[in-house]
Amino acid sequence: MRNLLFPVALLLCLTVSTVKAQTPDYPNAINAKLNLIDFGAMYDGEMNITQGFEVGYFRNIAPFLNVGIPLKFGLGKLPESEVDGNSTIASADLVFQLINIKDEAKVTPYAFGGVGYFMEEFKDGHAQFPFGAGLNFRVSKFAFVNLQAEFRKALVDDRDNFQLGLGFVSMLHKAEKKADPIPTNAVTDRDKDGIADVSDDCPDEAGPSNTMGCPDRDGDGTADKNDKCPDDSGPMDLNGCPDYDNDGVADKDDYCPTDPGPVENDGCPVDLDSDGDGFADDIDECPLTAGPVSGCPDRDNDGISDKNDECPDIAGLESNNGCPLADDRDRDGVPDGQDACPDTPGNLGGCPDSDGDGVADNVDKCPTTAGPASNFGCPEVRQETKDQLVSVTKNVQFESGSAILTQSSYAVLDQLVEVMREYPDYTLSIAGHTDNVGDPKNNLTLSESRAKSCYDYLIFRAIHPDRIRHAGFGQNRPVANNNSADGQKQNRRVDFELILE
């Protein structure tokens, strides 16, 4: 009985075919092929190849996707089997196949995977998971030779196996009815293409029968007279034009010919950004030209895209179609009568804001350094800096009865140098003071000299003179009671303050 299996399998291979190439036009197919089966290499490292055959039915259910039910029968040398010699084996599977078949393709690869039920001697059964890949070689419009490699993973021990199959391929289709022959004495064929003039759509131009006798330079089955791309092969449903990414949009109309996308997005992926401007093509009003306004260019930077701007090279207002107002000299959108800076474009009452702090340059005491409006647009002095100024006041010392700085005072004043560099928009006020001991005129002179000594040191340290003010007030501005030694000590001081001018 077993010896009869192989002639039957061979006969089936010569008469039916596998369904590796169905299309929506021909969705059904059957298959048959011879299989070489090996269980031994997985376990003892020695190949023990036996034979089997396969028949099955497949159907195309979606683009690039077939589903099928192959049935397999054969003999196998099974490890750890109670049968002496080869066992009869059979399996039934449900497989899903991924394939992209093209009418003009001579060789088509595919991959598959699924689940099946495997039996030994038609009684012991278990589940197996087949997966693998194969190649289809076209031999006619509906027939292929198929070569397939398959690995089957079993859910029981010692039953994993390899299979290599070779079969014949043909899609199920209705036989094409041949036209009745035309009597010899009635046939005329002016263009000598083998198609009678009465049936030839182009009787004066030679062409093949599949285009009704009309020329077809690219051989894609669409006559040149109907072919929108007569020199480039393509499917008939796209008027003979190629579609490299198979997205249903002909390359000549496809903005993204190598990346599949929907027809409504001109063949581009929904999230693709062809011009790299940060706007995805599906929301980009100018998908092939980079720009900041809805993906479109804006040469005059007025926030109105060039395609909607009647004055694309002159900044203007949206309310005026992108053109400036007639009474707006600086063309910033603010009429001269309302513009605080009519000759300088800006967005704060018509004035610029160089540091972007919300305070217009014309009222900003620090136009290049950002700061709050409450501080005239200048950065506020940090509390740590204010504390540092108090410390400097306490620690600047002079030789007794003179305006000569002590050696330790230089390091203290160096702290002021760093403060002045941190706050380049501020001016430093230096005020010298004394107690009430001695002649008031001498005290005034001494306080002025001590303030000047601090001023001179800061100038020496490269602080610009325009940024420093100094004065002496003698005994006229005490901060403590001069009737005590401690009070007199507090009154002998030099004050430092950062001010805005």
C-alpha cells in the first residue's frame, strides 16, 4: 500500500499546482508536490530522508495574503518510534502566506507560517507549527514550478522535522473561448500581425493579440494608444504606468514613488515630511517646498505664506493681504500715527524689543539684557549681590586718618569688579562718610578722598569711568549715634550701591 503513494503523488504533481501566486482576479488554487522529509538531523545529527506528497487548497483573502489548507502524506523514520522501519505519517495544516506577485515577474519569493495537526499510523497525533519560505518560477500565465523549504516545530519531543518540496503551479481559471476561424478566402491582414483586420483594432499597425492587434512597445498588455507610459511597463489598471511602491498611485503622479501611501495623500505616507520642514506632508500646504508657515515659504517673514501674500518681499499685514499700510514708514503693521517708533519696525507699540523681555527698547534701560518691566527692563540685582555690597562696605579699610587703602581692601574691591561685570547695565555709586570727630571741612575732604581711592582702584581694574559715580559727604549722613565709639565706627564708612540711570 505504501509503495503506491509515490506514483500517485507524482501524477498529482504533473496535473495540479500550488497556489503561491493567486491574485484578486484568480483567487483560488490547488497544489501538489513531492516532499523530502528528515527527522534524524534534529536529534542524532544524521540525516534520514524519506518521501511524501502534499495536496491542498489556497485562496487569496487580501493584498499580499493567501490562506490555505495543505494535506500531507508520507513515510518517515521517526525517532523513538515503536514501529520498526518507516511509519506512515499525515498532517493537515492551516497556513498564511505573504507574497507580492507581479504579472511580469518570472521568479516570486514568499514566506509562510501556520499551525497543523500531525498523526503517526493514523492514530497518535499532536500539534505542529510549520513555517518557511519558497520560490515560484513562472512557466505560463497560470502555471509555476514551486520550490519550498519548511521547518515544523512539534509540541512533543523528538518530532521536529525538515521538509523540502518540489511541485508544479497553476491558478484555477476558466478556459478562454477561442474565436471561430475565419474562412481563408475572407481573411485580410493589412499589417501582417496575424490578426484579421475585422478583429484588429489597429489594422495598419502590427501588434500582439492581447492588445487586439495594436502596438505595445513596453509589452505590458496595454496598447500604446491607451498607454499613458508607452515606454515603461505597468499594470492595466494604472493605464500602463509603473507603480514602484505598489500603492495604487502611478509613479508619474506619485510624490513619493518609493514610499507607499494613500491616493488621497498623493501616494505619500501620512507621516512623511518630503521637504524636511517639520510639517508632515498630509498637513503641509507646500509638501515639496520647505517653509515655516503651514509648511510654505515666507520670504518677508511677515507670517503670511508667499502663496497667499500679495507683497511676498515686503512685510505686511494679514488684513491687508500681506502688504504694508500706506502710512506705515517702517512697515511694521502699526500706522505712523500710533507708532512710538515710526522709523524702526517693532511689535511693541511699533517699537523693537531687542532682548525680547516685553519692554520696548525706547523705554528699556537695558535694551540688550532681558529684565522685568518693574525694573525698567533690566535684570534685578540678586539678594546675594546686595548682601555682598554690604559686606564690601564693612570690609573696605584705610590707613588711619588717610585715604590710602589697606592691603586687605584690594581683595574686597575685587569682589566689586566681578559684580560690575555681572551687571553691565548698572552704574556703581560710591559714597564716602566720616564720624563727627574733628573739623567738618577736613572730614568732608577725607570722605571725598576715600571715595576717590575706591573709584581709582576700579578704574585700574578696567571698569569704564562712565559706569562709576563717587562723592564724599563728610559727617552729614550718619547711620549710627556718634556719641559712642561703636556708632562712630559705623559712621566711618564707604557705601557701594548699584543704580540704573
